[in-house]
Amino acid sequence: MGWTADDIPDQSGRTFVITGANSGIGLEATRELARSGGAVVMACRSVERGEDAADDVREAVPDADLRVEELDLADLESIRAFADRLKDDATIDVLINNAGVMAIPRSETADGFETQFGVNHLGHFALTGLLLDRLATGDEGGDDDGDARVVTVSSGVHEQGEIDFEDLQSERTYDKWDAYAQSKLANVLFAYELERRFLTGDISAKSIAVHPGYANTGLQTRGPEQSGDRLRKAAMQLMNTLFAQPAEMGALPTLYAATSPEAEGGAYYGPGGFMNMRGTPERQASSDRSYNEETARRLWAVSEELTDVTYDLPRPKNHADLEEAVATS
């Protein structure tokens, strides 16, 4: 037996922000974190669906500490408004960048970004930057252990991804799976670059990337729904029933990264079973492209320009210098 939700340490006194908390991986993570004593801010595009999901969690965890807040990752104005509403709150211990869209027909966000790149990457890039000063990174000499974490949910499909800086918004050509793979590669590049900047700034926080494997969530059917392809939707539902692991298993890498004392910053965790599609979480290697620091820094600079969100973090040292600094600290 590997790591399961039963291994989550007591999370009393810790606050989690989870995007897309009303369904799938986000809902299962919310349920288990609440069961473990954590307070969860459920960031949902639909407050109504968020409240329904919160009621569902409370049926299993009657004393769950939940708060539903509206957040549309396809709208920078909504992201800024969400961050503003959390300004006067207690610190955030863990931000889980979970929400996403997959393989949908081409559309654009409120700010003119291709939707998959805009929601999956740029929306979370902006959100993380705007909440950065709320992370519980610890005060020097204080009681806070500074165990802040940013967990970014990617996908095994990132291995097919490539960042096309000449056509980031897929305006020249659009393939729904290529666009999805690009956005998921961007998630991993972002997670690693954020960790390097935490290390360079000597900030007590971890940035971790995860993937859920093949989990039975509503994500797979949204593309066919939006394109009106009922046959493909039925096929995806059948595939989920026959081959996918339950959403609660798919949530385990996220929960491990968010809570386990053994989870490491700059790591990538996913299911360790058959073809990394199912099973309990383990540390894994992501694609070769995801470790390209030049690509990561260029993507970071472009993301700051597109979102107008600038991080108060130093430009990172290269990987070799960081390893030396960590070894001698």
C-alpha cells in the first residue's frame, strides 16, 4: 500500500485555496482537507455550483470549515477581485492551482487569450502572483514554520507539449490537443521556475507540480459537450467507466504535495501504477522540455507582460548555482 488520504497529517489551523473546487479533483481534495481539519476557500466560477459542492462536503464532514468565493480564471478582472477579497484574511498556507479546461473548441477569454492557455496557465500565473504576499512563508523568529506551498496540477499530456512563442494564442493554427498540451507544459515550467525563484530569494515556500493520471472527472466530456459531439461524449464516458481511476484516487498526488512533510519543492508527483495513469503517488520525472530553464524564464516574462502581474521575487540563479547554495545552507 502506498500513500493514501488516511496518511494526511492533521491540518488544523491551516488554510487552503483550491481553484475549481466544486467538482472532480478539486472537490475530492476539498473533502479530504476538510476531513483533516483544514479550512478551505473554494474558488469556483459558479458560486451556485460551489455552494452545492460545499453542501456535499458537509454531508460527509459536518464541521467542515468551507468558504465559497467566485473566481473566473478566464477573466483577469475576476482574478484581481478574488485576490482583493482575500487581502484582509489570515495567511494562505497552500494554494492549489487545480481548475482547468481540456481539448475544447477554440475560444478566447475575456482578455483575448486562447482559452486553454488563458485559463490553465495565465489565469493561475496571475492568481499566484496576486496572492503571493498572503502565503504563510513565516516571519523570522516567529512561530510559523513557513511551510507555504503552491501546488500546480498539470497532466501527463504535457509530455506532448511544446511552447510555441510565435503563436502562443493559436491564432494561426489551432489543434485542441496541441493547445491543451502546451498549457499543461506551461504549468510544469511555471511550477519549476517558481521554485527556483523561491530558492533564490531564500523564501520558505515550496512550488510543486502534480498530475492525476487518468481520473474519472467531468473534464474529459467538456470538450465534446462544447462541440456538440454526442457520440464522442458517450465514448469518453464509457472510457472513463472502464479504464479511469476514481476522482478520489486522482486527487492523491495533489493531496500528497499539499500536505505531506516528505513532499519536495521543485518535484513532480503522479500516480505510480500502470503507465503512471493510476495508483498512489510517487515522485516522477516530467518531460525534457519541462526542465528547460531558458524556456521557463521566457514564458515567465511573457506571462507577466500578458497578465500585467509582476512577482516580487528575484530572477533565479541557474540550476547549478542553486544546488550549490542549497548544499551549503
